[in-house]
Amino acid sequence: MRSGKISLSALLGLLAALGAAPAHSGEAADYPDLPPLQAVTRAMAAYPQVQAARARVRMEQANERKLQAGSYEYSARLSEQQRTVRTDPQQHLNEWSIELDRPLRLPGKAVLDGRIGAQGVSQAELAYGDAMHEAGRTLLKLWFDWARADSQARQWETQVATLKQQSAIVDKRVKAGDAPRLEALMAQAAVAQAEASLQQANLQRQMAANDLTQRFPAIPLPARPTLSVPAPLQHDLPYWRDAILKDNHELRLAQGRVRHWQLVASRTQADRMPDPTVGLHYSSERGGEERVLGVSVSIPLPGAARAAGADSARAQAEEAVATEAALVSRLNADIANLYASADAAYGTWLKAREVASGMAQNAELMGRAYALGEANLTDLLTARRQANDAELAATLARLNAAEGHYRLQLDAHRLWPLDTDEGEAPHPGE
């Protein structure tokens, strides 16, 4: 009969899996081992690349209005002249004329211009979402870079404290005549090596903190990172591939680029039929004795340049289609690699945790053996170094597993909000 009891580690793993599972409701939430959601949202909105993308949206909105209005403007011309009639006596007659003309955009071209303008706005909004996504990726990476550097520094702090305690024990044994002076020198050398490693780790921690806080000033750094219990991936590769490609900004931008050049190709093809220019003119001649009112229509004669422009746009559309196909292949490979890395990271953490536990027990037993005179100091120092390295590897593997899982959720738009409309996006300081 099976027992109804479950182990503490299994319970923690279950809770972590439930907590780290992507929310299907589409609502972002706070995670204990990540920055607060509100700070993340503000930090990404203030990111320079995101601000530039916001400006591009406004630029494309203005360009849309420009395309809808068109470059078809009225043109006015005023002229004055004097006519001399060789009569006796000679006559000088004042004459003047005024003209007003305007090119007329054919109806089909106006519709295409409107669609091109709207497509430009759509592309800019997608680029804004892509900039938010890239900001999220950068923030996630820098956050875990700092967490790894901080954990590494703390591990070396523990190692230095342990080796100092060991060195004090060795000094007492040397003074009591129970150990040679050489062991005291060995213990002091081990402390010095650990302190050098700690100094380097502190530098790495400071540099990682600088990278994070300088690029994302709105992100507060806690006193120490929270380390969550990693959870195995709950879905297979096809699930994550579909989830990531469903709202992939980069892919939608490539698809939009195809649509853009298709519209441009249609517009240049329509432009092979020139737009007419209609004018109205009025003139006063022979000193006002004659009044002339007329209408004019002029039509450019199309040349080879218009046909070449249409061919160029069609080629651009074909290039955009091929580029989209290449992008899909790359994205599929990237997603597969990301999934494999996240899945392997969890298995690596399980093994590293097991190794660290064994090394810690070995170091503890070696310490007891040294205290009883059954082991030499060299073996003890080696055991402690191996235990420290194993514990550090387990901690780093733990963080790698968490980062891999969060990266999958981020790319599937289930970690942080990445699809905020440009008009609703928070401005820095709001």
C-alpha cells in the first residue's frame, strides 16, 4: 500500500511549479525572486530604446496624416505685363493674369496611400512592442547576472569565515605542539587564497549591480537576492513554440514588412497612370478691354522611370517574403535551443545539488577526522575547497534553471506586460 506522505523537497518543488507556471489569464504578477512588477513596468517604459520606439510611433502617425492629405497642393501664379501698340499716338496697355492649378490624385491612389500610412503606424507599434520585449530580456539577464555575482560573493564570504575558523584551530594545535608549523602556514595560505577570490567576487558583484542600476535606475536592488526552488518545465517544445510564435513581435514585423512592400508595389503600379493637373486662369488684356477666363488640364507623359519603380517595389516585396521565411527558421531554432537549455538547466541543478550535498558531508567528516588526528590538513583543505566549489556550482545552477524558465515565459508574453498600447504605455515618472 502506498503511503500518503510526501517529502518536504517534493512539496517545495510542487509549490514552485505552481508559482512559476505561466498565467493563462494573461495577467502579469509579482514573483518573489524577481523585481516588483510595478518597478519592472516603469523601468522598461523608461528604457531609451523604448522611448525611441514611442517617438517612432508618433512619427508614423504624423506620416499617416501626411499620406492621407497627399502632396497635392494648390499652386497660384500671378503675372503682369505692359503691351505697347505702335499707333499714333503710341498706346501703352496694362495687362495681368492669375492662374490657380492643382494636381488631382486618382481615387485608387488615395486609398493605397491611406493603407500605406496605416501600415506604417502598425509597424511602429509592433516595433514599440519589440523594444519592450528586448528591454525585458536585457533586464532579466542583468538581474540574474547580479544574482549570480551576489551569490558567488556570499559563498566566498562563507568560505573565508570557515577557513579562518580552521586556521584558528590549527594555530591552537601548533601552539600545543600537536601539529607542525607547516600546517599553520598551509591554513593561512588557504585563507589568503579564499580572500583573493572573495575580493574578485565582490568586484564582479559591484560591476553587475552597476550594469543593472545604471541601465534600469527604477529597479531597486534588495539586500540579497531571493532564491526560489526551480521547477521542471510543465509543457513540451511544441507548446512553447506555439506560445512564443503566437505574438512574436519580430515575426509580426517581418510579416508587416511584406505587407508594406506589397502596398508600395501596388502604389507604384498605380502611379504608372499619371495624375492630371487641372488649372483655372483669368486674365485682363488690352487695358481691360478683353477679359479671358479659361480652364487647363495637363497630364505628364509616363516614362521608363515609373515602370522601373514598380519593378523595384515588387522585388522588395519578394525579398521581404524570403526574409520572413528565413526568420521563421531562425526563430524555430532559437526556441528549440531556449527550451533545451531551460530543460537541461533544471536537470543540471538536481545533479549539482546532489553533488554539493555529498561534498558538504565529505568535508564535515574530514573535519572530524582531522580533529581526531585521523586525517591530515591537506586532505581537509581539499575537501573544504571541493565542498565550496560544489555549493557554488549548485547555487549557480539553481539560478540558471530559474532564469531559463522565466525566459521562456517572457518570450511567450506571460511574465511581464509587453503588449501595452503606445497610448497607454506609462511614461517615466508617472
